[in-house]
Amino acid sequence: MTACKDREQTNRHSTADLGATGTASTEQHRATAKALDLAKLSIGALGVVYGDIGTSPLYAFKECVSGAHGVPPTHDNVLGLLSLLVWALILVVVIKYLVFVLSADNNGEGGVLSLMALVSPSTRTATGRRRSRTLLVFMGLFGAAMLCGEGMITPPLTVLSAIEGLSVATTAFNWLVVPITCGILIGLFLMQKRGTARIGSIFGPIMLLWFGCIGAAGLPAIIEHPEVLAAISPWYGVKFFMHHGLHGFLVLGAVVLCITGVEALYADMGHFGRKAIRLAWFAVVFPGVLLNYFGQGAILLARPESAANPFFALAEGWLYPMVAIATAASIIASQALISGAFSLTRQAIQLGYSPRMTIVHTSGKTMGQIYIPEMNSILMIACLALVLAFRTSSNLTAAYGIAVTATMAITSVLFYFFARQRFGWPPLAAGALVTVFLVIDLSFFSANIAKLTHGGWFPLAIALAGFTIMTTWKKGRMLLAARFATHTLPLKAFVDDLKVSKPHRVSGTAVFMTSTSRGTPNALMHHFKHNKVIHEQVVIVTITTDDVPEVPARTRVHHKDYGNGIYAVTAHYGFMEMPNMPRILNLCRKAGIPIRDEDTSFYLGRETLLPRRRPSMSRWRRDLFIFLSRNARTPSSFFGIPPNRVVEMGTQIEI
């Protein structure tokens, strides 16, 4: 009996041990899977997030010692410049963006437009008055426009810097630098229509190889001259300013080149997440970049004559392979910029700040992979023009940095309101932190002001043009909406009139799109007025863009049944999503609205804008708005409506 009890207890303990072991094994597998997923995301972030920062060693240190405001590569100057580069990376990239700014996520998404959407809704002050959101919106829009303007310089600058490595071996290749650069850029832009899914899968591994190579290139020089490691101390940067005064301050215009891609780090947060971006930086990017910068400093201490191109001076024994790897890395950095411009344009369209453009989804799995032909053509023409106009990377760096530093300052200001509204920080704490950020940002911006006459006007001009287009389009659409509202019959009144007049009802469903759900669409009014009939089902669809990146499918569609076969549907989309009418109607069917595709017709209003004697806005802005409206993509193609089921109702309106 006792033996049986002992066996039973032994069996129970064994079963418990097996259960505990199984649970521990399952948890271990889950932890391993999470670690592998994080590693994959981190490698992917190397190509998309850190392409610009990762290729900055090609030109940043070179411009500090040989640029327009460069200093001779003496011992003290080299250590001072290294200290400035290192602490710029620590203060801006690590502390400001990785620690603080990445915490400002809009449902996982980042970027200046996303941050603007978070903080721009009006809030009540202590006196009960509403705080105007206009200034915050304008700051966000101008920051986004400046990123586009500055970003146009990234592809020609990085590719030129890589191809110029051929000139280190022999000057016989000098004449080939510009043609090869133009050829690479043309091929890159022509490739966009095929999508980046296949190429994107190898971006991360190539950039992993790149960071390994640049770190390995700098290590031997550091071992030979370990005294460069003393530049980790910020005292050398302070001494540099004390010795050079104003000239030392202007050198910041070259130092900032090491962090010009930092806004992409925030903008691409939604694709990879905070953990992956931080892991990629600390595990791969930061060590590789630091080793290379210190290696360049060491080679300058040993051979000051290598100041013309200290990056490729580190790779004399394997120059041509390094040029090939640098070219691949520069293409990846350019691709990241192009993809970012496409995403930024889509966000502007969804938020109502840009005319409709052709948006092609190049991947059936990844929503973010899109191609915008109009923007692609603009970027290609601008990049080729910059290469032909500036011809060298040194000339291009003279135009680089002024716009991105202004965007960094705008991000700091917006982060203050985010910390106050979302974190609940007191004004003193949020203000103290943001003041430190602004001192750094505005120092870099002020140092770059000297670049205005050397090409810095270009990104600002592009930013001003983009800002003007966005604000003009938004204001014009608001004026049109207000004009239509004054002549619009409330939908309930229209339905009540139908109950009294009892018009003839024809079979099928008529779908009318309207920008506001408050009134009866003009197309519906014209249809009823001229045709004297109404369909059995009338579905009035209003598409709204919420201040979130994505809206869950279960909450996308809301409808109201007005009776008599008339339904008002509101479809909610995030600013990272593309509306699609067939999918909206499918959700309507699931919600109980009787819609059959074969019996459905779409009635769209087409406005013909006419100039009036006393325009509602300045004449040049009115003419610009009319031009943009005439060239905007049609609603039928933009919303994926079958063209053979579309009926357009024309309306002339003065503006």
C-alpha cells in the first residue's frame, strides 16, 4: 500500500515536472521567435532608416577639413572635429530622437506630419479660450515640405560621393563621375514602377556589409594612432570653438552632415518599431560609423594630404571593392528617400493638403510600398538637374543641411506640445528639455545660414513651393466646401420631400460621393432635377481622414438609414491608408445595406472652376488652385471605381 502511494506521488511529481518543462520550453521558443523577429526588423531598418546617416562618412569629415569653411587637419583640429561629430551623434541621434522623439508615436507611426496630427487639435487654455491650431499645422506642413526639398539632394550627393572614389586611384576617371552618377540615378528612378519589394529584401544585408566594411576600414588606422580616441571627451570640441571662434561655429555647417538623415529615423518608426530601430543603431550603425570617423581622423594625423578624401584613403588596398560597396549603399540611401517621398505625398493627399495623384501599390503584402509616377518624375528631374549643376559632392554639401536643421527645430517645438498634452508634463519640465534641443538645432541651423548663397536656397525654394501648394489646395477646397454648403439642402429635408412627391423609383443602387455628410450631394440634386427619377437604393458616401495612421476595418464604416431606401455612409480612413470604393461597398453589404455590384451606378460631381471678379483669395493663389484642380486625378480612378459604371454630373462654380 505504501509502495503504491510512493509510486503515485512519484508519477504526480514526474507529470508536474514534465508540464513545467513543457511550459518553459514553449516560453523559450516564443522568446527565441521574438528575438529572431526583432533581429530581422533591425536588419531591415539598416537599409531604410539608416541609409542617409550610414553613408554620411563618405562626405561629412571631408567637408570639415576641405570644404568651404573647413579647417586644416592639424592635431588639435582633428581631435576637435572628431569630438563635435561624436557628440552630435550622441546628443541628437541618441538622446533627442532615440530616447525622446521616438516616444511620440501616433498609434505606432512617426514623422513630422504624424506628430502634427497628434498635437494640432485645438485645446482649451486656462481661460477657456481655444488655442489656435493654425501655427502648429503650418509648422508641420513646412517641416514636411523642407524634408522633401532637402531630400532631393540626398540621391545625387550620396551617389556622387561614392563614384568620386574612382578619382582617388587616378584622375583619368574624373570625366566619368558625372555621367556614371546620372546613369545610376536614371536607372534607379525607372526601376520605381516595378516596386521595391525584391530589392528591399536585400537592403538590410547590404547595409550590414557596408557598416562592417567601414568599421573594419577605420580599425587599423585607430590601432596605429590610438590617440584619436581622446576625442571622445567633449573638452576637445569646446577647445575647438575657443580657438576658432566664429569660423569654428561655421564648421558646424559641415558637422551637421553626419546627422542629416535623423528625421528618417522618426518617420520610419511605423515600419520597424522603436525596439528594432534602437537595436540597429546601438548594435551596428553607431559602432561602424564611429570606427570609421575615428579611422579618418587617424589617417589625417598620419597623412594630412589625404584631406581631399579621407574616407577612401582608408581603403587604398581595396579601393575598387569599397567604391562598389559605397555605390550600393548610396543607392539604398537614395531609395529610402524616394520611398519616403512617396509616403509623405500620400499622407498629404489623405490629409487634404495635396491634389489627388496616381498611387500604384507595388506589393500585395506590404501596404506602404507604393509608386507615385508624378512625384517620381519630379524627383528624377530635380536630382539630375542638381548633378549637372553642382557636378561634385563638395558643391552639393554647400547646399545641404539648412532645411533639415529647420525641420529638426520644428520637431522639437511640436514635441513640447506632445509632452504637455500626451505625457502631462508640466510646462517647466517640457520647456527645459525642448530648450536644450532647440539650442542644438538652432546652432546647426544658424551655422548653415551661410550656405544660402552657395546653393542652400534650393531646398528652401522647393520647401516654399511645396508649402504654398499644400496651403493653397487646402484653402481652395475649404472655400469650395463653404460655397457648396450655402446651396445644399439638408439630407433629411430632401428625404422628406421624396416622401411627399413620391417620384418614380428605378431598380438598382445609385452611389453618390460627397465631401460632407451634412447635406444632399449636388450630383444627387442635379440627377433628380433633370432625370425626375430616384433609384431604389441611394447610398451617399462620405470619406473622412482621421488623425490616426490606420483605422481598423471593424470601425471603418458607419451608416444611417434615412428610410425610403436612402442611406448615408461615412467611411473612416487613416492618413497612411488609401480609400477604395469597392471595399467600402463590401463593408456596407456586411452592415445590412442591400447592394449588388451588377446593379450599382456611381454618380460623381465634376466642378468646373471659373475665375470671379472678386476672388475669395489672392488672384495668383486662385489661379494656382484652378490649375491644380484641373490636373488632379479623377475621383473614379483615385477611389478605384469601375469606369464603366460612372456617371459624371457637371457643375460650374466661380471662385
